[in-house]
Amino acid sequence: MRIKKFQARNFTEALASVKKELGEDAIIISSEDRKGARSYVEITAAVDYDIEPHGNSNYSPAPPASNSDIAELKNEIRSLRENIEIMRNSGCELTLPAEGRKMFYFLRERSIKDEYALSLVERARAIEDLEALISDDISSARLFNAAYSGIWNLSSRYNNRIIMLIGPTGVGKTTTVAKLASRAIKDGKKVALIGVDTFKIGAIEQIRIYAKMMGLPLDIISDSQELKKSIKKYNDRDVLLIDTTGQNPKDDEYIRSLKDIYRTGLPIETQLLLSASSDCDFLMETYKHYGTLPVDYIAFTKTDEAVRLGSIYNLCRKYKKPVAYITTGQKVPGNIEFIDNQKLTNLILRTGSA
Ligand SMILES: Nc1nc2c(ncn2[C@@H]2O[C@H](COP(=O)(O)OP(=O)(O)OP(=O)(O)O)[C@@H](O)[C@H]2O)c(=O)[nH]1
Ligand SMILES: [Mg+2]
């Protein structure tokens, strides 16, 4: 066990130092708000570390432990772990004033990360301030949402707007391509669909069915050269929607094949779809992989299934990407909302399913 005191101007900074020096597993033992000519906070944190292997050659091994000893030890470790987890999940907020603590728990209940919750609490005077602060933090979305709702030819540099949807398997890319296509048709746009074939069984079938239902031309392509040809062919279309098939982003080959597409220099707008019902750690990890691609916008699917939506805030705050839209169900057409900042904030602050 290593124990260390950290001093900083506020809890956010102190907590950042704890994390930096002792890592994510550090637990907060105590925290104090020291008032005076030079006010500061002091956090005492500790981290457990692995016991080094015994290097002494005179070392004589103890008699082997019995199965019941091992089981007892395992139980002991499990209960210690649980206690550490409880301690880790409490502590940093304990020295906040009562109103601050109330706000902190309010934010934590919505799955907003502790470090972001602390920074919001530091800026808020009362719980009523949180809405405006959150809205400010995700303000980049507003610009886009205002423009997105009806204007498909946002990038006037090009003849058509080429939108490619990427994201984890089953997140709702094909369904959302169909929703976007019907929305564009409704807005009087000429649309074509492109499916990137990765030889996944059934993947192409689904986009084929949607294309047929909506009477839209569809090209299935398997590499960047074919994509170039398709885009040229559909030069008269206002909107081209490219559906990709989700694969494990840890698979380098997959990311490489997507990078090939960008290397063509085609004016592709990339929307990364993430399921709002995934847990925050998964979303952050996923973003790390897809973030190596030129992601322009994030869109959150399955908001209807999510119980807490604080992870939308966590992600927007960390990666500062605008949110293009959210999807709210399986229905095609429909179940897609080009929401503004205010609505997105309300969603983040909501608890319970829609
Ligand atoms: N509840 C809910 N379900 C959705 C939503 N969007 C898509 N789905 C469902 O999620 C499932 C997967 O959707 P797809 O569109 O096939 O997902 P995908 O990302 O194309 O999947 P892959 O091509 O396999 O990577 C389907 O059952 C959809 O109906 C949504 O907003 N809410
Ligand atoms: Mg699909």
C-alpha cells in the first residue's frame, strides 16, 4: 500500500494529480478543504500494489495451503475489493458543502463521470445552474443541429453531400442510413445508397431491402477504387449515404480498409454511430479506436433503450465532437431526431427510459 497527500487549488485538480501519479485504482482516504489566506484542498490517497516476488535464495517455501485456506483467502480478497470499490466511489465529494454534494449525487445518478461532476459542481452555485453549464459544454452540437435539420447541401464545395456511417456492430448503421435516406427524400433530395461489402453474411441483404423499398439506386462496393467510381456515377444525386458493416475496431485490417477510403481524398462526411445504451467505459474505449479516423460527428442510437444518458455528456466533453442526431427506436422511416442543444441537455439530465 502506498499512501500520499496531494494538495491543489480545487478537487478536480487534486483528483487529476492522484490519478496521474497513483493511477485509476487509487482510493481516496480523506479530503479536506483548507480555508485561509491561501485556500487549497488536500486529498490523501492510497494505492495497493502487487507484492514483489521473493528474491532471497535462502527463502524456504511455506507448507502448501489447503483448499479451504485458499477459499477463505479468496473470500477475504473479494470482500476487501468490494470495500475498496465502495471507498473509491465515495470520498472525493464528502468535503463538498451540502448543496455541492447534492449536485454531485444528482450528476452521478445520471452517469456523469466523477471528475466532470466535480468540475460542474465547482462552477455551479445551485442545482438550477447545471442545465446551462452542461448545455455550454456541449455547445458545439448546436451549430450543427441548427444546420442539419433540413440543409443537406451543407458543404457547398461539393456537388453532393457524401455521408458515411461507421460504428460498432449492431449499433444501428443500416437502419439509420434508411432513416436518413427517407428524411432526405422527404426534404426533396435525390438520394443514392452505397454499401461497403465486407462479406459479412446478411449485411448487404438488409441495405438492399431498404433500397428496394424506397426505390433508391444502390451500389455495393468492396474497395476505395470502386467507391470512387460510384461517387462519380452518382454525381447528379444530392445525397449519397454510405453504409459500412461494423467490425471489431481493434482489428487493424478493418481500420486500415476504412483509412484507405479516406486516402482517396473524397469529400466524405463521417458520422460515428454509438449506442446510447452502451456503458460509458465501452463508449470511451470505442471512441479511442474510431477516433483515429476523421470523425466529423457523433450520433447516438437507441436512446429509447438507455436508462441514463450522462455518457453523452462524458463523450462530448472529452472528445468535443458535435452530435448530429439521435435515434429513438426501430421504426423506419421516423425515430430520428435532429435535436438542438437544449433537448440534448434535457436528455442528459433525464433518468429512466424514454
Ligand atoms: N431500440 C432501438 N433499436 C434500434 C435503433 N436503431 C437500430 N435499432 C435496432 O438495432 C438492430 C441493429 O441495427 P442495424 O441497423 O442492423 O445495425 P448495424 O450497425 O447496421 O449492424 P452491422 O451492420 O451488423 O454492424 C436492429 O434490430 C435495429 O432495428 C434505435 O434507435 N432504437
Ligand atoms: Mg448494417
